[in-house]
Amino acid sequence: MTESAPLDVDLALLGGGGAASLLLAALDRHGVRDRRIAIVDPVRRRGQDRTWAFWGHPDTDLDPLLSASWQQVEVATAARRRVLDLTPLRYAMLRSGPVYDRAAEAERRLDATRVVAPADVVRDDGTRVLVRTGDGRSVRADWVLDSRPRPPSRAGRTTWLQHFRGWWLEADRPMFDPARAVLMDFRTPQPPRGVSFGYVLPVSDRFALVEYTEFSPDLLTDAGYDAALAGYRDLLGLDPAGLRVREVENGVIPMTDAPFPARPSARVVRLGTAGGATRPSTGFTFSAMYRQADQVARALADGRPPVPAAAYPRRHRWMDAVALRALDRGGVGGPDFFDRLFDRNPAERVLRFLDGVTTPAEEVAIMNSTRLLPMIAATAGDAAHRVRDRLRPARPALAIPPAVVGDAVGAE
């Protein structure tokens, strides 16, 4: 594989994180064996570098990989704590290690070629795609599936970030309820502009992920995340003297109505956040990412182009834009917004709505759960802003900032 002799393949995967790993597993699962595949990524992903949480029906494909799952979850505000039965759904936690392990096995079974280098140039002539790597090599593919982080094509009308830090806490005695996860706990101090909440994902009565999350325009400092997490730990009544921080997780996810083009050229398809899989109103990504992988694999197995459906219906993207605007402009408060959704709808309906799989009739019920006047004002403001966007040049979008990462700290 040189400048004059590129590696010729049917399919090139750019990036090797969660979206690419799920895709490799899906290709293997659907028996795609007659394709030449290359994976272009500067690192080989292994171990526990992230945790995904999602809801859905029990699934024979993913269930063997789960760290834990819960039929009941808790949503808490300053006024009340509500326990929700998710039947027939369940909330589940999946750590990256088993996903990367399954992808590595799929890569072997698919006889894929790994190119350990960054993809610097992607050139699509409409017939084939040439990928040039940072070390001078090149790959020529019929199709490119690109899951690398990318900024949106232009600035959004509203742009927030979901940013978080989590502690994997080990206790010297039972402190957690392994039968129930805390989905959203809004008793945390709320930022001047944005929403904050904590959550708890227990693996056992002595081991759990305890996390502090903000939806807001700006990141905190390293010390700010640790202070917020320590405050949430104390709010939960956990004794710091009996806890140890075993791992620390940090992350930043875009929450914006800016467009992420899923098809930037004829034979390049983007997946994951870059392909619109992140839900703008919540930052949840995994379920849509999994759907994308399955749809691409099914298409290839059937001899069709590897192009998934849109991650979310257009009407959902519009509702997300309105909700983000109402939250950003202070028309509605975050805790009140989510509290009303869960108070006035079955939990299953709310979670399916957040996944983008509800019917229009169900969405009318969801919209009727919110405060009417602020949402009407946000709808009008969004419409006016869209008109202004058509009349002026598009503003470039800023890159998503990296997560704030500090030294691991003790829980004392």
C-alpha cells in the first residue's frame, strides 16, 4: 500500500470508536463475508474508556455484553422522587470493553485490513473514494463509512453541550440498590443558564457509576466537576469514608440544532454523532448509533448501498430545536420540563420519544405535557430565526471542545 498502489477495498471505515465497533459486529452478525474491508484509525480501541446507557426491549444480541440493567428507574426533583416502571422496556448499561472485544473478533472473522493511521484526506469522485492517511499511505474504496468526530456544517440557532464527569465508586459495605438506577436527579444546584442533574448506575450494592452532568453552553473546570460530584455524592447520603474512586469518566457531547450532514458526498456516509445520531435535546446517542450499524449491515447483506435511514424524523429535529430554544432562553426550566414529561405520560412513551420512535399522535400528547405559552414563544422564535438564516451567509460552527480531564481523585 503506497502512494502509487493504494489498497483497494469495497468498504473503508474511518474511525474505530463506538459507531465503527458496532458496525463491525453488525456486519459479522448479518453474514457479510464477501466484502473487502479496511479500518483506518490511528489507535486500536481496547478496554473501558466509556460507558453507554440506553433503554430498549431485552435484546439477545446486546444482553450478553451488558454490565447491568434495570426495570425500575428513579427521576427526582426538589419536590419529589418518582420511581418509574419501564416495562416492557428496560434501562441498560454497556461498557466499551466488551464492545471493542466483539468488534475485534468480528474484524478477524471478516478478514478486515487495519490501517493504523489517521485519515487526512477523503476525496470522492462519485465512483470511488480515495483516502490518504497521515503517513503517506492510501486506500481506495467503493464506499466510505466515516464515524470520526466532525463539527456540524454550520452554526446552530442554539448550541449547548452535554458535559459530565463520573466516578466509579467502590464501597466497603452495601450502599447502592442494584435493582434500581437513578435516571435523572435534578436536586443538584442548577446553573444560571442550563440544566444539571446527577445519576447513579449500580452494578452491585457496592459498586456503581455516580455521575454529574450539565446541559449548558460552557464547560466547568477540573475542580468544578470534582466539587459538583462530591456535592452529589453527599446529597445521596453516601459516606465518603467508605468509598474509593476506581475509575473516572469524562465526556462532552454536542446538543445543537445545527445540521450534521449524514451524506457529505455521493459515496461517503457518516455514522455516530457526525451522522446525526446524537439527540439534540438530551445528548443520548447509543440507540440511534446501534440502529445505523444494523441498517448498514442489512443493506450490504441484501446488496444495497450502505446508507442508513435518518437517525431521527424531521419532526423530531424540529421539536428538539424548539425545546433547546425554550431551555436556552429561560422560557422553561430543565427540571420542570422533564418532570412534566414523566408526570403526564407513561415512562415507556417518554423514553420512546427520546429515542425518536414515537407516532405523531404520541408526540401530540408529549407536546401537550409541556408549558404551552413558553413553547409557543420558542416555536415563533425558531421560525423567525430560520428565516434570518436563509437571508444571511451561514456561520461556521465551532469544533466540539475536548472533555476536561484531571487526575483521578479519592472520594475522601
